[in-house]
Amino acid sequence: MKYLFMTFIMLAFISCKKNDAHDSGTQALSNYEYENIEGTDTKKAFRKGPDGNILESGFVRNGKKEGQWIEFFPNTKKRKSITSYVNGKLNGHYFEFNEQDYMVSQAEFKNDVLDGVLIKFKFNSPIEISNLKNGKLNGTKSTFSIYRKIEQEIDYKDDVIHGKMKQYDKEGKLIAEYIFENGKKIGENKIK
């Protein structure tokens, strides 16, 4: 049961993180400076902090974010995130970094919704790999220790545990396996 609760918390975090971290690409871009790109209807956009450092830069077409955007940490020139937009919506790869320039997460978006592989990192090592379709977990979600040892694998279908849940010891050896159907445990196979 505690694993179901932890999974729910992680999903809530992912949903909130996505909504908090970046606008949809269509919010008012009034705090930006623009440079025309000759011969196109696209403009280069910059948002600067009080110290004059660039906080965010990318392209705007028809008043909407377009193409690759890079966000920087204030008072540094270190990147915070790299996102891709099409017609004002998150589409394609998303990369997030911490102030030490370690990757924190990598995701794929389709029309502002997580769709594809989501990877979370700690010290540049993957600690969680999830598969999402239309913003919902679909497929196997794997968690790892910071030593790159598998800890858990859970199968999902439309955000519900459906299939196998496997638990591993600190050496990465399978110790327990459970079978779920539509979120309900229907079987158990303790290995250890």
C-alpha cells in the first residue's frame, strides 16, 4: 500500500511540476525584448533579470513560443531548462538542470502533455524511468538507487497499476513479485 501512495505522490508532483515550471507558450510575452529575424515572421525573444542577465530566450511566431527555448538561473549563465515549442505548445524534448548543471529530468511532450519517456536524475544518474501516453503512466515505471541498481519495476495501464510489480534488494536481486489487475493485487510470488 505504501508503494501505491508513493506512486500517487510522484504523479501529483509530475503534474504540478509541469504546470509550475513552464507556461503553455501562449501567456503574454510582454516582459520580453524582441529582435526581428529578417525575411521571416519569427522574432528572437529575450527576458532579462534586474541585473541585465538573460533569464530566458527563444523564438516567437504569431505571438506564441516556437522552437527551442532556454531558461537560465538568475545571476548566472547556467541553463535551467531547455524546452521545445510548436505553435505555443510544449512539443518534443524537455530538459531540466540544477544549479550545478546536473540534469534533473528529461521528458517528452506532445501538445502540452507528457507523452513518451520521463527520466528523473540524481547526480546525472537515472533514478526513475517512466513511460507516459497522453499524460498517463502506460508501460513500465522503473526506479533505481543512486548506485544505478534497480529497486522497483511497476507496470501501468492508464495511470493504474496493471501487471507486475517487482521489488529488488540493494544489490539489484529480485526479492518479491506481485500481480495487479486494474489497481488490485491478485497474486504474489515472494522470491526471497
